[in-house]
Amino acid sequence: MTTRRLVLSRGAAFVGAASTGLLLPQIARSQSNKIRVGFMLPYTGTFAQLGVAIENGVRMAIAEKGGKLGGREIEWFKVDDESEPSKGVENANRLVQRDKVDVLIGTVHSGVQMGIQRVARESGVLNIIPNAGVHAATRGLCAPNVFRTSFSNSQPTRALGKPMMDKGLKRTVWITWKYAAGDEAFEGFKESYTAAGGTIVKELGLPFPNVEFQALLTEIASLRPDAVACFFAGGGAAKFIRDYAAAGLKDRIPLWGSGFLTEGVLDAAGPAAEGIMTTMHYADSLDTPRNKQFRTAYATQFKMQPDVYSVQGYDSGLLLAQGLAAVKGDMGNKPALYKALETQVIDSPRGKWSMSKSHNPVQDIYLRRVENKDNKVIGIAAKALADSGAGCRMA
Ligand code: PHB
């Protein structure tokens, strides 16, 4: 009886508060007026360092713009997605439903992005993709509230085939992790390499994130191709590079790849990485004041060298800061917000880029060679390359 009365009287008090507009939690929230920004990134596993680099980049860009978004202070949230696709929806909902974020920044892994994509499309929450290249995100499942600041999976490798053929490498074995990122990187490679007259001798693969490369390296040795081309990234890439050299292949069969192979791993891979040729939308040694200023500031702040993931994070921060400044922090007027984000030109360390209609960067792809632990620019492999955006219909 006592309990019931207590409940009733509390209920009455609650109704009273509501009718006089005194719902305290709501008042506290609207008064604070903070923008809630959630990171959904891998902080453990083979892509852990990618998640850290992205978060560093985002925070650095926003700090440089005064530490606010459209004049509003920021409240940060964080979820480790472990690069685990089966938990993608659940983890995205932690940020969207539980933490009620206004912006979800994530993620790295294409399979996990498919979970975020679903939650973003259903909830309408603003999603900035700072890495995951899965085609569907800016093609068949594109959405007005989803913007990618990185690349589509076939974008870097669409610039890979021609420079290989220019070097007379006519027969190539392809090797990758078998999931969307590897399969779609292969699409770009196949298209560009066969168009230039090359022959793909064999496609090899292993499940993500396995690093048992030995049997596949033995097979490569027996196939004796002119070159090997691949997609690997993060900790697994460092191991692939070392195992490739240890198997005695480094000086016999040149190793090429999309540039993720040599991003953030050059210390871990050591001399085994020297000479690897890749195509990518960034290079450490880009000789521009913008890149130099970025690299010095990042190294000073985080006591480590930036890589393409730091740049993609940084550009995500710039996009948010510029877009929200344009609408003065008002995220309520969605058409105005999306228009502002769509029309920004990002003055990136990689070079200036803009959004395609399907919300993917239109950008230059560089040809690079690892020299003295540095991704050195050899030239531009593709100018202002856009993803096709095939099948994208903005709702
Ligand atoms: C992806 O899964 O989309 C992915 C992951 C790591 C990379 C690039 C793409 O470096």
C-alpha cells in the first residue's frame, strides 16, 4: 500500500511538472545545447590503430576550428566496434538509441558499415564514414544523411592496373582478405589491369582477419607471376609484407597493392616494405604547405606520424566543422544541413576534394613507392577520380 501510494504520488508530481513545462532532464538538455558526437570505430583487433588515427584526426581538425561545431560545444561518445560485422547494428544503436548522438562517425570495416548504414537509414542520424569503402554505402544504399570522406573500395585500385602494365608486368596474382573491401578492391584492379592488357593469373584469398599466409605464398612462388597485387590493411598488412619477404618473394616478384598495404605499418614492417608500389588518395611526402603543416601539427600533438587514416579523420572533422558552421549549428533543418555538407570543398592534406552526388570524395589518386620508411609520391595515377555511384537514389 505504501509503495503504491508512493508510486502514485510520484506519478502525480511528474504529471504536474509536465503540465507546467518543468521536465527537468529535458530542460537540462536543451539548455546545454551540446552536439552529441559518437565514434564507432575499431579500438581492438587488426584495425585498432586505424581507429585511433581516425579519432585523432577528427579531434585535431575540430580543435583547429575552435573546438566547437557551429558554435555549439561537443559531448563525445565512443564505442569499440571490434571490426565485428555481426555486432554492427547493435553497436550503432548503442550510440543512436542509448546515447542519442546527433552525429555518428564510423567506421573502418566495410561489413560493420553495413550495420551502421541500416541504422542510419532507419533513424536518419547523420553518419560520416571516415574509412569503410563498401560500395553500397554510396551506391545502392546511399542516403541523404550518409557522407563518406574516404574512398570507395574500388577507387584506389582503379588507378593500379595501368602503372603495372607500364612497367611490363603482364601476368599478376591477386591476393586479399575475402570480404567486401578485398572483393571490391579486386573489381577496380581487374577493370584497370585487364583494360590495359594485363592477365590475372589467379585470385587468392583468406578470411578476414586471418594472417596464415604461408600456403598462399608457396602457391604464388610456384605460379611465378610477373607481379603480385593485393588488398590488406592494418596489423595484417604488416605481417603480410614481412611474410612475403621471409618467403623469399620480395626480390623476385614485385609487390603492388592499394596503398592501405603500406599505411601506418612502415615501422612494423621494416626493410621488408622497401620498394612496394601502391596507389592511394594520399602520400606522406606530398610536397604541399598544407600537408607539411598538417604532418608537423599531428606529430607534435600525438607523438606519432599521421597516415591516410589520420587524414580521413581530419577531413571528417573539417567537413563537420565547415558544414555545421554554414548552418550555424542548426541540425533541425535537414535539407539545409545536407546541402551544406554536400557543397563543402575540403582543403585536405591529400589535396582539395569535393563530394560527388552520391556523397563520396572526387579525388586524385597518387602512385607511391616505399622509400626509407616513407610513402614517396611518384606521380598522379588518376586525376579527380569519382566513384560511379551506380544505383544511388537519394530519398
Ligand atoms: C574496409 O573494410 O572497407 C577497409 C578496411 C581497411 C582499409 C580499407 C578498407 O584500410
